[in-house]
Amino acid sequence: MFNKRRSLGFTAIALFAGVATTAICLASPGAPVGLDGTAIADTPPDPIPLLLAGRAWLNGRPTPETLRGKVVLVNFWTYSCINSLRPLPYLRAWQAKYRDRLVVIGVHTPEFGFEKDPAKVRRALTDLGIDYPVVLDSDYALWRQFGNQGWPGFYVINPQGRVRGYRVGEGGYAAIQRLLDAPPGDIPTVDGQGIEKAPDWADLASPETYVGFDKAIHFRSPGGLRQRRSFAYSPAPDLPLNHWDLSGRWTVGGEFATPDEPSARIRMRFHARDLHLVLGTPQDGRTARFRMLIDGKAPGANHGTDVDPDGWGEVHQDRLYQLVRQTGAIADRTVTIEFEQPGARVYVFTFG
């Protein structure tokens, strides 16, 4: 069954015939991977024409001639998903090092409405330093044709045009590289920085947590969520791990929640090195300032790349924002985000 939802928790899946496990954005398990170059069931028998058929492309459109004799690595991703962002250093490194034998192609399949805007995707490519071709798949046509299961999804297509390997989720990069026809041991050094830094899986105990009512769980404010109407919420008397609440007046829609007054707050109890929040600007395009506190205090050295040590940040693009990167011991923490003015859009908490 086709399902494009990110999971509400962690899903451990077998990868590359059981050699590794990972946590993915999607609840569905990944398909098996063939390591011998044989075709894999449930993948398209002739994938290159599907990719090249009349669609919008950014960073140039490949041709059959430019792909002939090359290994093609296809990456299904979306620019606000942390699980899609953390593999980018590997994709850039492979694309640069193996340029003579490999072509990387991104398939941008959005989750949220704002990710369907080509101008916003184009800006994300610039900000993220992505110069390989990216095809826009806002209608999920390629996602369905390839039988993809989640973000990120990776397909390795051999020079004969057959899918040689498929995996879904982060990690397992050495296994992917073995399918790229790269010389043995010739592995680029990869060290992700900022939001692209590899997660601390050993100390990660919080799942992706949505704020829009379509996928919201573990909401703690008394009385529950009110759908699509402005309501004055009260903070929960207690906030267990991986629960969240609202205070002040908010409108909660299917994809996101919006503060309707100055000083409205959202809190989340989490256990992870990193905390991110997907945010959107107000509908009129203004910026929106906010302040983030950890356990009621300014974050100091534990601030993320999108806030300062005093906890101040600004929503000026529709994207993922890193609010917390803890530098010391990881423990259960409560993050509070207070918006200085109404109108911002709050989508989902993610962790690393």
C-alpha cells in the first residue's frame, strides 16, 4: 500500500540483506537490496526513461547521452526533512569524487505544502550546496513508479539501466558505496557539519513529533487540540518525556499550528543531542522572531545553528531550524519556544 507519511516513532528495518539497521522517516519497511547486479522485485525494469520523462528539473536536465555507461544514484528526498539532510555530505562527496563514472540525481518529493514551490526548492539547493540535477516530483508520480518507501530513499542503477540496489533511511553508506563501482577502499572522508552532522543514535530517545492535527500525538494541554479554530490553550500541569503542549491562543490546522497572539508558547519534553523544528513564515511573508529556552534558561553553549546563546531566533524562510545542540551530557530536557508576534507556522519537531 502506498504510504508517504513519515513515522511517528522509530522504525528499525533490515538493510542490505540484514547487515544493518536504521531509523527512518517512514513507518513502512525498506525493500531488500540485491548485491549481485540482478533486478530487484517491485522496482521499475527501465528506470532511466521514467526519470527523464517531461518533468521540471533544477540544476540542469540529464540526457540519455550524459547517463550512458554511468552508474546513476537516485535519491528521493525533501528539503525540510532532517533524515534527508544528513545524507547530503555523502551524496556531495560521491558526486565530486566519482564524477567520471557516477551521476547523482535528486528526486524532490515534498511532504509539506511549502515544499511544492519550485522557487523554495531552488533556494534550498543553493543554501545546501547541491549542484547535481534535481527533478521535482510534487505529484508523487516518480515515488509511486519507483515504489519508494520513505525519505531518504536510495536507488543505485547500473550502467545497463537496471536497479542494482535500493535502501530507505539513513546510514549504511559503505554498503551503498560498494554498489557505485568505486575502487575498493577508495572511500571519501565525510564529516557532516551543522544540521548535517550524523545523529547521536546511542542517546536518541525522542521520535519525530508533528504539531498539525493530522499526525499529532502526545499532546498534553488540558482538553486536547481544537481543529481549525483559534483557542486559548493552557500549559499541562506535567510534561512527560516526548509529550508537548501549547499555551496562549493558537490555531491548529492539519499540517501546522499558528500562534494567534504575542507570547504564545509551545513546549516539548525530549531526550536527544539535537532538537530541530520545521517552521514557516507568516502568510504575509513577514519574518517572525522567537525565543527558545531549555529548562527555563537561555541555551548558552547548547544553542543550535539557528538561535543565539540567549535563545533568540527568527523565522525568515520555510525550512527546518536547528534550535538545540547539546554539548554536554544528554538528559531529559524541556524546550520552550515563545513567539514574539503571531503568524508563524509550526510543523514538526525532529531530533538527532
